[in-house]
Amino acid sequence: MFTNASTKDPVLAFGAAALGAALWLQAGVASAVPPCPTWFPDFRCDRHGRYDGFVPPMMHPYLFEDPFITTGINVVGIWHEHPDDSILQGGRNAPDELTEQGNLWIAAIQARVAITDRLQFIATKDGWVDFSPGLSLIDEDEGFTDITAGFKYAVIDDRENDFILSPSLRYQIDIGDHGVRQGNGDGVFIPDISVGWGLDAFHVLADFGGQFPIDTDAQSTALFYHLHLDYAVHQYFVPFFEVGGFQYLDGGDGSTRAKLKGGGHIEFGAAQALFGTDPEEGYDYANLGSRGVAGEHVAAWAAGVRVPVTRHLILGAAYERPLTDNRDVLEQRVSAHVTLEF
């Protein structure tokens, strides 16, 4: 057809040749660009595991795992103050000369890798702790936390309707430093299921899980839950409100030890009895294996803002306070996150 057109009309001949060249060039370009793989992340692909408009949660970062399958790191900084009636702040019966402001600082880096579009490796607990107890008999210390890692899988991934559901299973390796309330068990299994849903600029994240230690004398058993609500006021300004808590199913035997100033140790169970504190646990940060916590419920709220600087870089700040009369070891907390993900 093109040959006949070219002999009768030069314009048609030129058009046919141009069309053929364009089709050839398009085919060549398509063959030169590799397809976007589904096995391990490829940063050349315009793909992001987090749905547009959603931001990561901030409360209880060692436990609250959102459902998205991403690759990246989350840098976490926390200042945490203990309440006056906690054994870590001194307890109700401690003499004034034995008490001072009790707090700790945490710096951590979480890592996540999307193995496929649905399967993700997660390393959610690590970090360095500077621990200053309020009871001055207990020695100040600094050191590493335990390490928690595992896998998450998106069972439902409905991006069109902004709905995702992902169960996960993590294992906490108790190899942290005893001086900062870590390393006091034989490991903890942490199953969890998380969900995300959005409607325009409004977004919901939630999860429900548990902490099941191998050594139930050394560590307590608990269920945990979280709810995150946010509304994207602006592309670069996303305020949020979160609620989370713990329901303790079983306590330990109180044998976890704290290092005393000048040498020696004291069991937390004995210290709590001596200084008149209520049964308390280590909140999201530690598992003290305390006696008498079975049946106790602890809840808190957090409010803050996320700032998506780009699609891949999200800053965040939050303030946290207890909701229930039983505060565990939380008086107040300030957190800052820097999230880089793909």
C-alpha cells in the first residue's frame, strides 16, 4: 500500500515513512526500558508502597506497625519521663533524698525492605538508650536495646479503594543491655495485624497484636492495640491523633534485676514492694516481668504532625500522655521521626 501511495503522491509517501519510523523508535525505546520487577525494590521504578496521602504512625514505634509494604528507614528520637509513683521515678515511699527526675532518651533506626510488592522484611526495634532513673539507688546507665525483626504480608492490597490489610510476625531477640532494662528474657513472639483505609484527605490506621514471651517468669504477656487518625490539611501538613494501649494477660515473677549504685543488684519486684509502687510494666519500651500486672490495662494518647517534604521523605513530631489511671512508666513523651521510604 505504501509503495503504491509513494508512486502517486509524495506527501502520502513521506507520511507513511514518518509513521513507520515512529513505530520503530517506540518499539526500540520500549525494549530498552526494563520492566519494573516485583522481586526486591528497584529504585528506577516509579512505584511507592505507601498509598498517596497516607503518613506513617508515630506512637509506640517499636510495636505499632502500619500495613504498607515499603522499603526505607525510619530514624526515631524519644525523650520519655517516668511518673512520680513509678519505681523508676522513686515510688511513693521513697525518701526525697533518694528521688530525682527520672527519664530516658532513645535513638533508633528502623529498617524495612519490600521483598515483593506484598512481602516485607521489618526490623522495628533497636537503638541506643541513655537511662536516668528517678530512684537514685538505681544506677544510671546507657546501652543497646533488644532487637526485633520479622516479616509482614499484605493479604488485601486494594489501592483503588484505599484499603490494605497486612498481618505480621516478629521475634524479639533479648540481647540488649541489662542496665537499660533490656535483655532479661529468652525472646518474645509478636504477632500483629494492621489495616489502613482512607477517604479523600482523611486516613485511618489501626493494629492489634500481642507480646508472647518464651520465658513467662522473666517477662509479662500482653495484648496491644493502636488507632491513628489523620487529616491532610495541606500537602505538607498532616495533623494526627493516636490512641494505643496494653492489656496485660500475665505477669512475670518480678525477678528482673536493676543495677545499684556502688555495686550489687535489686530485683524490681522487691523494689516495687519496698517503695510502695503499684504493679507496673515497661510500657512499649521494656518488659520488666513484674508481678501483679495480670488484668491491668494501660492506655495513652498522642497528638502531632507529619510533614511530607517529598513523596519519599516525611518528618514528624508527637507528644504523648497517659489516658488511664494506671500509667505504667509513662508520665509524658516527646518523639521525632525522619522517614525515608520508597
